[in-house]
Amino acid sequence: MDKKTLIVTTVFAGISLMGGNTALAQDPGILDDDIKLFRKDLRSLKKQIIAANMSLSDTEAQQFWPIYDQYTAELVAITDKKYTLLSDYAQNYSTITGEEADTYINGRAAVEESVMKLRQKYFPLFRKVLSGRSTALFFQLDWRLSLVMDLQLASQTPLIEP
């Protein structure tokens, strides 16, 4: 990982982790507006990190960013489902039934599958405007940043007691 990637990823991780005070597990009654604002800030930061790490020509940038914005809009719709599942889970995890636990796990799996399908859908669209290496770099950044956010969510989500 080059120095620039390391720095911006570290900044992103730090800001993401600072949001731990708004964790679902710690305070399930957080206002939806607060979560929406926090997620919007994270999306903005993610876009800045991608911009800082992609060496796009003016022509590539003109073609890339509209596709990226479409991709992000579809990704937000999918992650909305994840946050709904997590919110419901965090409010009920101590009394969750076996059937509800199954629904939660199947719902999370469906979200993850939807994200992968979205990436596969957008791969050829990004590839039309970027080189193979630049497309791979974009998806590497996207995966890494998603993993940082997922790690933060995982660390703040309570485990079911057996």
C-alpha cells in the first residue's frame, strides 16, 4: 500500500471509529436523522479518498464520476436494508427468537449478495471508461473502505447470548 493510500485509509478508519459513540448496540434509540447524516458524511469522505487515490485524466474523471454517483446511489439503497436489519436486531437481540435470528442472518446474507451483484453489474461500466488497472484500483479501494465500515459495525453490534 502506498503512503497516500495508507494515510487516507487511516483517516477514514479513524473517523469511522470516532462514530462509535453512535453505535447501534450502545444506543438503539439513536435518531434516524443522525445515522443518515453520519452515513452521508462517510460517503463524502469515501468519495474524497477515492479521488485522492485515483489518478484520473480530465476525460476519465468526466466519465467516471457520474457512473460512481449512480453506483453509490444503488449501493445506498442496499445498505439501507443492512442498517434497517441492524437497527431492528440491536433493539431486539436480547429477546430474539430462533426464527427471528434466522431472518436476520438470511437478511444480512441477502444484503451481502446484493452488494456483490451490484459490483459485478458496475464492473463493465467502470471498465468502459477506465483502464483495467484503474478499474481494479477503484474496486480495491471500494472493498477496503467497505471493510472498514463493516468492521466498525461489527464491533458495535452485540452478539446473541446462547
